Amino acid sequence: MSRLRVVIADDQPLMRAGFKTVLEATGTIEVVGEAGDGEEAIRVTEALGPDVVLMDIQMPRLDGIEATRRLPRHRILILTTFGLDEYIVEALRAGASGFLLKDARPQELVGAVKAVAAGDAVLSAAVTRRLLDQVAHRLPAPVPPTDGLDTLTEREREVLRLLAAGLSNAEIAAALTVSEATVKTHVSNLLGKLGLRDRVQAVILAYETGLVTVRDR
């Protein structure tokens, strides 16, 4: 089996070295490139075509959010700290597949990289719930539901609400007393109906349309 290929973009060499050590210790992930600023991140990513990019937000010359916006065809995992909460929603809107705290445990980092590489979004960990609690109130006032929301079944709406609360597929399955396979089908169906790329975009839409509010969490 080929190893997952990762690019690490962070302006701190010691941070890049630490992430590289953790990822390559698995034997299933290879760090194929590194970047110290946003512009370099774009060049390295476009040249190497990695499976996942670990992208810091605050970097010189070009920040991680704009770099992410300029790499729409790539899977990007944003690295952040609680001190940068105000950038999270903007980063997700730019096309990131999720975000992870820089002080996450090694197993969380590895799991997040594998999840993003598999096409999932990193939005189910407890840390993500805490971050959503921090930033959800900064979203703009809800807009009227879109035609897409009107096409969802009641069960699909329920799955979307739970997804937006940060629950994993397994947790949603337990809450609804159905199988994980059924939940995956519902998620896939609602993403298709709403024309969304992944769970990240679904969560943002749920908040922006008022389907889920801070009070619901």
C-alpha cells in the first residue's frame, strides 16, 4: 500500500520538524515537502500534489487562509490555536477540510490527516466542538433557508443538525438508533442535494441558514 503524501506549511521550523516526526513514525505517511510561508506552500503543493496539506494560518508573505483559497483542488487541514478562533470560519469558507489544534496529541494529528485524505472532514473531535462554541456566534445573521434545504427529508435535516453539533457518524448513529452505514448514506444524500463538497461546508450552511444556532449546542 502506498503511503499518504503530506506537505507541511508552517513558518516555525521546529513545529514542522515535530509534525514530520509524528507523521512519519506511523510508517504509512510520508512528508514530501515543507513550506515556511503561504506563497511557498502554494508552489510546493502544486508541484508535488500531496494527499493532504497541513496549513498554518499565520505565515509571512501570504497567510494560510489565502493560500488555502488558492488551492481549491487540494485537501487542506488548518493548524490553529485557541488564540486564532476568529479565523476559523474564514478558513473553512476558503475551502479547508477541517482544523486541528497545534498542541493536539500525536494520535489526533495522525487520525486527522488520514480522515482528510479519505475525503472526510475533521469536525467531530471534542476540540472542534469547543472551537465551534467559540466562533459560531461570529457568523452572520441567519439567512432564509435555501431551496436546497427544502429538498431534504426530515431525517436528513436531523442528521445535518447533529453533524453541525460536531457529532461523528458513530455518534449520530447511536443518537438515531441506526447503523453507521445508514448515517453515511444520509450524509452523502444531503451533501448531494445541497451541492456541498463535504461536512465542513454542511456545518457552515447549517449555521448560516439558522437550521442550527448557538442555543442548540
